[in-house]
Amino acid sequence: MLIDIAKGAEHIYLACGFTDGRKQIEGLCALVQLQFKLNPYTQTSVFLFCNKKRNTIKALRFEEDGFLLATKRLLDEMKFQWPKKGNDLKDITAQQVRWLLEGLTVEQKTAINPFKMQERKICY
């Protein structure tokens, strides 16, 4: 599964808009470095890209001895709900990756987001 490539990642970066589907490891690394000003050689980061037809996702991740490039292509007439906003880069969660792979959008309006309680002195 494509989600397995993101296990243990601190950052999952989604490249909004479309990326040339012909790009392989070298081209995607160059895109990460030149356009997004990030280091593709970080083992704790995963980079996700989608083609113009929105039927293929590529995931790029560096391991200690080289790169992994995973691809998922949907069947005919199916499309991912990929964010179309320009050339932005979003840092998303593993849950949001699952939503994308299930055909949903990254931003779910009815999702219950994790709540982080800030420590303070509370008296009951």
C-alpha cells in the first residue's frame, strides 16, 4: 500500500497542483530542492505528487541507502481529490493521506481533529 511508505515519517508533504507524471526520482528530487527549497535526502520526510489527470500519485522517500518511489494509478474514470492550489506545499498527516487514497479531500469539514490540551493549573 502507498500509505506504508509514510510510516514513521515526521512530515508528509503534498505538492498541490499537478506534477509532470513522467518525472522519476531525479526529477522529483530536483523539484523538491529547487521549487520547494527542502532537502529530499531527509529520512523523516515523504513527498507526494499527482499528475495532471489526477489518476496517479507518486510518493518519494529517502532511506539510508537510497530512494523509494511508489506509484498508485487508479482505474479509468477514477480521480483523486487532489488540491489544485498553485505550487504550494502542504504538510499533511497520515490520516489525510488515507482520505486521499479513499477518494476524499484532504480537508474534511466534518472530521474530528485531535485536540491537544495545554498544561495549566486547573482546580477541580
